[in-house]
Amino acid sequence: MRELTDQAAGIAKELGGGTLFRDHGGGFSPLTVQLHRISAENYAGDPLAALAAARSISLKELPSVERRSRALSDIAVTYDRLGRRSDCIRALLQAERCAPQEIHTRAAMKALISTLLVSGPTTTELRALATRGGVIP
């Protein structure tokens, strides 16, 4: 995965910024490769590598609020895997501010919120997020 992602990053850099594809928001660029790297590193079980990838991007450069929210969701997963509960919750709340529907409707985010509710102390913010997302009635 890392070898192929590095190859994709090299190709994106050679293309000089961004290549737009029809029906694909954001296209193919070094930035979108880094977004995929965050998800891939999480999936591969290396949250430290995912966090390093996340730190290398600027959320302001992302082409849409949905992309920003998705990146923040992946960062929240990273923090959860690192045991950084308050950072995880903060990232989820930031993602919700960008695009609430991305947090409220994605099964993975609902599962993460549910896990946070039962795995440690809850805050008013976490309970409110869970209520808005339909995790708790």
C-alpha cells in the first residue's frame, strides 16, 4: 500500500498540482493522495503514520466542506486508535461543523460515537453530538 501510494504521490506531483476528473470532486493531486494515505494508514493499523499524513495537509486547501469533514473524520479515527479521546471528540465536532450530514449518516462515525459513549467519561458535547447524529434518542 505504501509503495503504491508513494507512486501515486509522485505521479500527482509530476502532473503539477491537480488533474480534475469528471464526476470526481477534487480530482487527483498530491493533496488527495495524502487524504487517501490517512485512510489507508488507519486501515493498515498504523495510526502514527496516519497522523503524520494528516499533519502534512492543510484542511483549508480542500475543495469542499464534505472533503474537509471526511478528512477530519479520518483524523478522529486516528486519534481514537491512539487513545487520544479528547482530540478524537474535538475532531468529530469540527467535522460536524463542516458538514453535519457526513457525521450524522456515516455508519463508521455513528459506531465511533457509540464506542466513545461507552468507553469512557462522556461530556455534554459528546452526548449532544450523539443525539444530533441519532446515536441516542
